[in-house]
Amino acid sequence: MRILMVTDAWRPQVNGVVHTLERLTETLKSFDVAVEFLTPNIFRTLPLPTYPDIRLALTTPGHVARLIDGYKADHIHIVTEGPLGIMARRYCRNARRPFTTSYHTRFPEYLSARLPVPESWTYRWLRDFHNSGQGTLVATQSLADDLTARGFNKLRPWTRGVDTEHFRPDKRKDLGFPGPVFLCVGRVAIEKNLSAFLDLDLPGSKVIVGEGPELAKLKAKYPQAHFLGHRPNDELAEVYASADVFVFPSRTDTFGNVIIEALASGTPVAAYPVTGPIDIVGDGFGGTVSNDLREAALAALDISRDQARERAMRYSWKASAEMFLNAVEEALGVKRAIAA
């Protein structure tokens, strides 16, 4: 089977969507599935002024349609609701080709944090976009429940995976900061709500790993925190394992790959009781959730690192790939023998 992924999110971006697509592609090889990508990198692009690593493709619906025809894919999956996603959806509807979509980002909340745009307007448009396909893949049950209440239909489960061989507790070392070490990893941007973490009155040290448009501002405002910037994957695994608690302050992520990477590293998680954290550690196994983030962070210090690791073991890329293929098969109306 050949699957074409149409995505506005791709390298040089470094985020959960890109990471998920890369790992899914690698895992699908064992199912005899080849994946190709239609991304902004194929076209001449312009960077967004505030996000220079995010680029908009300069193209036309007709050009996109010709490219899609040239891929001769068995199935089309539209990853994002950006310009390429919109043009691919238009192509599929005009050509009467079945397609699936995935819901990765709480864009209405992101947009309203920057511009005076009511969330209800954006959700109305997104509902029309996704409901026109044969299935929308979502990472958690709480997200599915929320979208269902907003009128989204044909929602299909698609969880994430983690490389438990790379992210391991035995990579723990002394980071050189006073303990306990409270860690947060991710894009340093307004939607990640990092101030909620950095404002907490906590013992020990606060460590931030990642880059983004808010980095300089936060470094100036919180000089006592340790900002490590981008870290290569091997170093990142060591940092995860060397922290005492992983704090996830975002209220708008739909899953949080960094949560299960921390858990796989043996580091308990503290977060708000929102989509993503509540699905992964909402039962108190491997982490804590509370509307009082300080309370959650301190409580997580008492959670066993073995328990955190155990919780991560239920998230495999093989299971993620199987869920993705189930949605594709359903959209195409076929059932194939899966060779794994």
C-alpha cells in the first residue's frame, strides 16, 4: 500500500507532529506500507514573521492536484488544516477520493491567544473541514469526547508511541543543578504556558529544554531558571532521565509526546487535568494532575520512577501504526492482511 501524507508541518519544524510522522513512516515499513509526503519543502515558500522555522507553500490548487495525481497513492491522509491541507481536501472532494484527516492542534485556542478571534468561529470551520473526510484521527479519548460535543463525527483513535530503548531510566546522571530538578521540554512559545511552570514556588531547580519565539523574553524574566536550548536526541534522553519531575504546563496540547518520553525515562509527570495528561496519567499512575500545578509537581516527587516507566510501556509505535492503518482500511472499505 502507498499512502500520501499532506502536511504543512514538516522539517525544519521540530514538534510533536513532525516527530510522529517520522516515527510512523519508519514503523509502517514493517507492514509493507510506503509513505510519501507532500510538504511545503516541495515549493517555494515564505517564512512566517514570528515563526521563521514555519514556512507557507506558494502554490495553487491546480498545482497541488497535479502533484497528488503524480504520486499515484492508494490513500491520502491530510495531516494539517493549513494551506496544503485545504488544497488537498479540495482535490479529494472534487475527485471523489476518500481521505482521512488528523486533529493534532487546538488551533482555536492558539489563535484566540494571539488574535481576537472567537474560538467558536474557528471550531465551526474545523468541523466542516474534518467531517468531510472518511475519518478524523485523534490521540486521546478526552479529545474525542470534546470534539464530539462540538459536532465532529467519524472520530478514530490514534495514540502515540515512544522509543523505550532510547528513553531509559539508566541514562540518569547529575545535571549539576540543585535538586530536586523540575524539567519541561518543548517549544518555547506562548501556547505552551511556560510561565505557569516558571512562576511556581518550588524547591531545587527549574530546567527548560527547547527553543522558540518566547525564549529571550522568558530568560530575561526568569534568570534563576536554567534554559538549555535545543539538545540532540542522545543528550535529551539523559536530561529526561536526570530530572526528578517532568512538569507539563500546557493546557492546549492534544497529547504531549514529551510526556511519554519523560515517563519512559523514569521521570514522573505533573500537569493540569486537561486533554493529554488526563488520558496518560490522570489515574495517578506515573504522574499527578491538578488544577494547582505546584501541588501536582510536589506530589510527583513521591511517585516511583519504576511506576513512571511502567506507564510508558503501554505506548508503542507498532500499536500506533496499527491504529492508523485501521482508519485507512475503514476509509477505503478494504481489509488487508497485515504483515508485521
